[in-house]
Amino acid sequence: MKFAKEHLRCTLNMDFSRPTLKMKTFAEKADIDLTDSIVLEEFEAMKLQNLEDIRRMRDGKPILNEQEVKQERAHILAKLHE
């Protein structure tokens, strides 16, 4: 449970539109452009998916299969474009 709380705290605090020095350093090493809107959208979708996974674990729901993950991701991306 402690790990889940720490993971949730870290996930909620990630803001790739305002990256920390550590995030910038990691991105540079990985050749990730944090000024690219598509990259930022992808990171936001990953963050929201991660939060949904944490909710599912908290609620005792089963993990999503590959097809369900794709559907959930499409739903998240659609919300980001609203």
C-alpha cells in the first residue's frame, strides 16, 4: 500500500509541460523533445492511464487486457482533444 501511495503522489506531480531539471535531463538523454505538443500529449495520456490503473487496483478491479487498454487510451486521447 505504501508503494501505491508513493506511486500515486509521483504520478500526480508529473507535469511535462513544466518539467523539472531531472525530467529535462532524462528527456535529453533519451532524445525526447519536451517542447513537441505530440510528445506532451502522449505523456499526459500515459499519466491519465496510470491514474486509471491505480484506481482499478484500489477498487480491486482486474487489469485491462490489450484490447481494453487500446480502447481506454483512445477514450483518454479523445478527452484531451475536447
